[in-house]
Amino acid sequence: MSIPTHTHSGDGLTLSVVLPARNERGAVGETVARICARFPQAEVIVVDDGSTDDTAAVAQAAGARVIRHPYGMGNGAAIKTGARAAHGDLLVFMDADGQHDPADIPRLLAKLDEGFDLVVGARGAGSQASLGRGLANALYNRLASWVVGHRVLDLTSGYRVVRAAKFREFLYLLPNGFSYPTTSTMAFFRSAYPVAYVPITAHKRIGKSHIRPLRDGLRFLLIIFKIATLYAPMKLFGPVAVGFGSAGLLWYAHTYSTEGRFTNMSALLLSAAVIVFLIGLISEQITNLTYKRDG
């Protein structure tokens, strides 16, 4: 299906492009200009997250609608601001630092037209900022794939196209930091909203990265487990309960064969297994209630 170069997708849906930006004066102007040239009637929103340079002025001069945060609230906060303000039926999220090529938008839209609700631009190995970042992202992808039960090709990519109404269902879950892609991707999988990936090449960013690998890497890892607890609790609590139970039975077998008795440690491990399992069961029920829809 061919995608016209204006504000509508192949299904006649309006399009909004949201770019979070913080001190990106070196790249935001060219990025906005390229989007406007390819989609002249699209709504282009730049959310200036408390920049101390003239990012807002450069973006506005290039043709974007600029929304400014009075201080830095975080990448995720900028995404939420842009999603609330956008008028389009479809939302494109991309970085303002020159990494994402606007020429890829038609390919993402074409995939969305196949019946998907979220299409993510998946970076190849050559698009990773460093070897360490590439290895970390590979680990995140594997963990997320295990949690959601589907193959996740790029959990942290910020280049994506999504149906606006469905994305807004999860705004309250999105963190204000850099891990909104992680949360939104896993939320869509858990809600049985179809997710697809399209290979892209991410270019070297213009300017200085705002991501701190150690701090934000640990946050990404924590968010994966938090989302797992929220969307698939038994994926976490089940194995832990089995581990405690197995350890309790093995210890009981050992102490019975050597001492002929049932020890306090066996009782503690077996009790922990039951408690963890029940917590997981209750969490699973809460999750089901959270996703209950009327009609």
C-alpha cells in the first residue's frame, strides 16, 4: 500500500509527529524541516524539555509547533505532553537529535496499515551507540521477550508509530525518564495490541547524549521487572515460588536422610514458597481487573 506524503495515512487517518527535545539546537531544525518537507500538512510538535539553548526558537522557525516545559521533566514527560497535545489519529515519536531519519516514517506507517497498533523502528547492531549499549539492549530484549511471551527486537527504540487512542490508555504508566519505550512496548504486548518491528538505521546523534549508561541502565532493568510485576506477575513470582519450594523439599530430604527430622529451615523455605505463590496469584488477579474493559 502506498503512503501519501501528507498528513494522512493509507487509511485516511491524520498524523502528528512528536519530538521531545532538550538542548538540541544543532539538529532539531533540520529534523523538523525534513519532516515538514515530506509531510507538509502533518502536525509537527516539538516539546522543549527545559532547554537552556534556543532549541524552541530553532524548532519554531523550521515549522514546528513548540510546547515548552518550564524546567527539565524528562524524556518520558515530554512524550506525555506531546501525546496529550497532538490532534492526529496516528502518532509518530522520534528523536530530535538527528538519529532518526524522517524518510523511514512511510515504511512504519505502511506496516501499521497491515493491522498493527504499534510499529517500532528496530535498530540493527551497527546502529548501537557503543558495544556496551548494544550488549545491554540485547539483554533487555531477551528479558522483555521472556516476560511478554513474544520476540522483542528493540525494547528501547524511541522511533515508533502508534494509534493515538490506544497509546493514551497507558500515559499514566509511562515514567518521566528515558524508559517510556520500554513501558509502552510491554504494555501493548500485555494488552494484546499487535506490535510489529521495521528495521531502521539510526545515525550518530548530533550533540551530547543525555543518557547515563550506568544510572539509566539500572533504571531500564528495574522497569522491566516492575512492568513484569504489573503485566505478568506469575512470570516473576512463579519461578521464585518454585525455587523456594524445591529448596525446601531438597533440604527436608537431606535432613531426613541424615538426621531423621524436619528442620525449621525446611519449614521456612516451604512457607516462603506458599507466600510468594499467593502474592503472585493475587497480583495476577489485580492485573486482570486492571485490564477489564466494559463492552
